[in-house]
Amino acid sequence: DGVPPAAHAGKLMRDLALRRSQAAQLTSRRCKKLMSDNGVRVQRFFVADTTNEALEAAKKLNAKEIVLKAQILAGGRGKGVFNSVLKGGVHLTKDPNVVGQLAKPMIGYNLATKQTPKECVKVNKVLVAEDLDISRETYLAILMDRSCNGSVLVGSPQRGVHIEEVAASNPELTFKEKIDIFEGIKDSQAQRMAENLGFLGPLKNQPADQIKKLYNLFLKVGATQVEVNPFGETPEGRVVCFDAKINFDDNADCRQKDIFAMDDKSENEPVENEAARFNFLDLGGSVKETQVYQAFKLLTAVPNVQAILVNIFGGIVNCAIFANGITKACQDLEPKLEGTNVQEAQNILSNSGLSMTSPVDLEDAVRKAVASVSKKCHLHPDPLGKEFHFSIRRVASLITVKEMVVSLGGK
């Protein structure tokens, strides 16, 4: 019947919330352009980075009502606050002549919302769009779901700013359709979702058509998530995707160069951009000493890190390369080395002048890592006991390195 168990509905929505802050994401104006270019119905809009451009855009729209939206990669803009003292990152007006005045305290100022960092985010552009009346709002998303081994269509007739809360309080109002990776979305699935969202009679053909076009877009651009909120209906009976967020698979950048060229990294944490330059955490067979060095340099630069547990296992990574990278970046190590080239790696670490002890195996390495910070962080003294998972999460989240345990296995 398309209704998921309450637990799965909640999990899907939590995954959606997490993905909004992960991977490549586009601002709403770029999402709207992508959708419009692929046959999905959106509002008419312009983008402005000055007050004069915003004013001219409003006049060109010739709309009954105009909506002005701050363009940042964060939700909750409507309830946000600017450091210009203006309240709200979304404003409506029926007078195009005042759009420039509304844009003035927005462009060039920092906006704080529930989803922005403490230092807020600077608004460099605003979206000037035709505002359409919405007689009814619903929620729609397409995302990759491991439990379904593919993509899943998720919808709710009860649209909300915090859709996760809707799923938690009313799971019976959350619907899903598992999409077969080989067959793609079926007409019957699109029609059924349209009905579950409350589009009945002849009207359900419109949302069903839009759902199929959204799925085609999802595949075409290598997305991991397409979220439309609201997926609405106008008093005239038109179905429109009023706002959207699209996340992309980072591994698809080689196939989606045009899409990734649109990604605005100016809002990312500087450390994230730096990590991306060196393919942080991807220490595969082609790993270079510089990558290892930069990875540890980034970790050790964060003041709160007390311990790092590293396990290199298998026959791919060259331990000597890894050891050279570590010796350049860190001060205290507890290395465990197993595999080929281990003696060379041990010699590198031994001659590095670093203070170190050697764990017996990975289990011993884990115990030593947790013990090195257990007094300061109140961790369970036996990390492999009943609080093992908690302890490991704490070690992973403690990001100046005082202790390090390294387990290396490979060539």
C-alpha cells in the first residue's frame, strides 16, 4: 500500500536531514534551473547580486506578487536573522519598486538560521521570483536508500518545514515507493504517489508526470537526493515544484563536470575545501606521501583532538609511504605494523625521533587509543566491553594530537 513502517519512515527522513548537510549541493536558483531545463515546472525567476539588478528583475517578471529569497546553502531562511538587523531571508511584496529596498539589507550581509554555523553565512545573491498562490502543499523526495538497494520515492500530503517531525509524529502520512533500478519508475507508482499526496481525479496526471520527470533528472545528474518542499498545487490547478534541494554523488564528478562546476564552495568550511584537494581519507593503492601528510596535518590542526586511531589493512597501501607521511605530520605515535615492507616502515618510525609504543594487534591498539584519553573524556576503561561503541565514537570525534595508535597491514 506504499506506507512504510514507522521506523523506516523515520529513518528515511533522518537520512534526508543528514544529506542536506553532506556532499555537493546547489542553491535553489541552480536547482530551479536544472529542473526547468528538464521539463519540471517551477516559478519564473531571476538571480541578482546587486540591489539594482534585483529591482530590474522584479520589473521584468511583471508578476502579481514577487518573492525575494537569500541564496545560501542552508534551510530555515524564512526565520533567519541578518546582521543588518533585518529579520527573515524570504520576503514577499506586490510592489516591484520596493524589491531593491528589500534586497539592500540582504546582499552583502550575514544570515543566521538554524542550519548555518555560528559565524553565519554571507549572502552574495538573491533570488527574485514570481510568487504563486499555493492552495495546497505536499512533500516529495527521491533518494538512494541502502535498505532498498536502490532509489526510493518518498512523499507526504502533510508538507512541513521540519518534515522529519511530521514523519515522527504521523508516520502513517509518510509514503514510499521502491523504484527498481533496472525498470525505473512505473506509471502506476507515479500515479499511486500522486493519489497518496492527495491529488485526485484528473489532477493526478499532472503530479505523476512531474514525478517521472524528477526521477529522470535524478538519474541524469547523478543525484543522491532530490527533495521538493513544497510540491504544491495552485488555485488554478497547476502542480509546481516551489522549492528544491539536490545533492550529488561526489564520485560522479568525472561524469557530471557541468553540474560540479556549478557547486559553490565559498560556503564550505575552509578545512573541507582543503581536505577535498588531497582526497582526504581515500588512502588507496595510489596514495602519495603528500596525501598522508596533509590528512594528518588537517586532523592535528583541530585543537580538540586527543587521539587518532588509524588502521591500514590489506595488501594495497605501501606502509613505508604511509609511515613517511606520518613522521612529517605527527609527534606521538603508537604504531602497529603488519605486512610486507613492515621492517622499512618500522625503521622510518624508529628513526623519526617520535615517542612511541607498539600495540600487539588491532584490539590492543583500540584499547591503547581509548586509554590515552579515557581519564580526560570519562571513557569506559574497557573499550571492547559493553561501552565499546560509545568509546570508539568518542575517540573518532575527539579531533592537538597527544597520542596516536597506528595499525598498518599491507605492502
